[in-house]
Amino acid sequence: VTGRFWYVNSAGLVCSDGETPEDFTLEFPEHGRIAVRGKNGRYLRGDQGGTLKGDGLSANSSALWEY
């Protein structure tokens, strides 16, 4: 699928088949790490199974990404 956008659905899952762009906020809480916050106010995080979710309550270790 091309020309689609990321969004956080009502269950908190990050999906990549959106028809319109959704704003995400980038935060830089530590050197070399980034946190991404969805428009729902929650942070994107990866779970143990490899699923990307938009349900993090804080920018803790599960919601920080190295760059």
C-alpha cells in the first residue's frame, strides 16, 4: 500500500493505512533518544511481541527510541 499514513487507532495500535496524515510530536528527552507522542497524548512504544502501540503514559524506557 502506498500513499498511506500512520495513525493511532482507538485500541491504541499504530496503523499504517490511514487516508489522511496525523500529527505526531517529537520530543528529545535525552541525548541520542527520541520520544514520539501521538495526537491522543500517548507515547509510541514497542511491546515484547514487536507491536508498535500508541499507549505509553510517559516517555519511559519502552517509549524512547535511539537515533
